[in-house]
Amino acid sequence: MRPGDRVLLYTDGVTEARTADGQLVGLERFADYVIRASAGGELAPETLRRLIHSLLDSQDSGLRDDATILLSEWQPVR
């Protein structure tokens, strides 16, 4: 890994969550969100916070499955 590289781990409950209109979040939508946030220069903690809120805000009756996300960013100690 190089400084600034990120590792994203998630369970299937994230991509199998449903949007407010009943569609699956899906891998493509999930990946698009993470890529756009990273390309926009968002810090890893902010990207993760927004992503979690986006998933939870789209759920009418709560998640139907576990939804775990871990985003790690490597930064060297100076």
C-alpha cells in the first residue's frame, strides 16, 4: 500500500439494502458513491459517515440484514 490508499470491507447487507423506492442499492451504486466521494477529496471518516447515513436514511423500516462497513486509509506517521 502507498500513503493515501484505502481498503473498504463490507457485508452483503450493504449492497442488498433497499432504497426508499424499493430498489437494491447494489454493488454498482455502492461503488459509484465511494468512488465519487474519494475523487472529491473527502476524508475517509467523512466518506464513511455520509455513506452510513445515506443507507440508513433510505430505509423505511430498518435494515433487513446486517450492514457492516469498514474503511481504512493508510497514512504514514510523520
